[in-house]
Amino acid sequence: MSFHTLPHTLGSHLWNGLRVGLLGGSFNPPHEGHVHISLAALKGLELDAVWWLVTPQNPIKTEQAMPMPERVRLSQELTAPHPKILVSDIEKDLGTSITYDTIRKMKSRFPKTQFVWISGMDNALSLHKWHHWHELLQEVCMVHLTRNPATSLIQSCPLRMLSSQKHVVLSKAGRFPLDAGTTYWMLQKKMVNISSTEIREKQGQTG
């Protein structure tokens, strides 16, 4: 299945009954690591689509991001070969930048869509610093794609030690339930070790 309509609150009925992964961030700039975890989540959880939520400004980052239209454009170019990855600036329309607020409004606007929040291991390790992170975990299912050494990283993660969560380690693909209060840990044999910060630093050295 491929999609030609970008996520929009006025077209929420188009997503009724579908399983959608949400990858949020500043995408400053977008890179192949973002694509890798999106494709892995698509396959591993048998999702119908992944939405990249390009945020106006990441609330826990202090550096100045590129203008939002530029980040959206670069993201669209990078994801063009992957029709199930859709780039969205819906947070601008929702008036949110904090993930907890975004998720609550998304669930209100798309009441019949099943969502799962996607992130890499770095975000999992810092999730306890997010605004309303305990409440967020009760609003949306999460999947974290681990990099080596996966076991030790998971065990040392504050989120993993939260007993109120249902923690499930995935070693194979499947149509697993996307229930709030559940955190999936998806083991990856290979990860793309690159970050937006590294790209910006290299551009600064060569620019």
C-alpha cells in the first residue's frame, strides 16, 4: 500500500483502522539513520505507514535549527524512495512542540488510528528528561530500536527500570498490539551510526 495524501487533521478518516509509527524530531538535518529506524519499525511491527513529525523546535535542544520549510524539504527528498514514510509538519498546525501534548492532540484528531512512537536508543536513554514522560508512556505505545551492546544499554536505561511499563523485547517481526503502557525493544543486528549533530559538525568544518 502506498499513500498519496499527507497526514492532515481534516483527513483523519483516511487513517481509520491503520497502524502508524510516529518518528518525531527536529530533523536538523534528516539523515539515513532516520530512514533506517523507520523502515525497521515498518517491518518489525507490520505498520501501514510511518509519519516523520518535523517539529518547529525541539524543546530539550538549545541549538538553532534550520528553517522548518528547509528541514521538511530535505526530509521529503530523503524519503522519496520510500512511499510508506510520510513527512509532516502537523505539529505546526496542532500548535505543539512537546511530545506529550502532540500525542494527546493526535489521538483526539485521529481517534481510530493506532499509533506507536518510534525512537533510537539515544532517545530511550534520555526519555526521563522529557516533559510529562510518565504520563506520555500511558498515552502511547513506544518502540525503541537498540544498537550494540543492546543488552547492557537496555538494562541501564531509566525507562527499562520503570515497573509500571510492560516491556517486551522483540527478536522477530509481527503484528504486535500497539497498546499504551507497552514499550517494545527491537533488537537490530545492524544500525546506522550517524547523528544530525555529527552532520552539522562536519558541515561546519567543510563550510
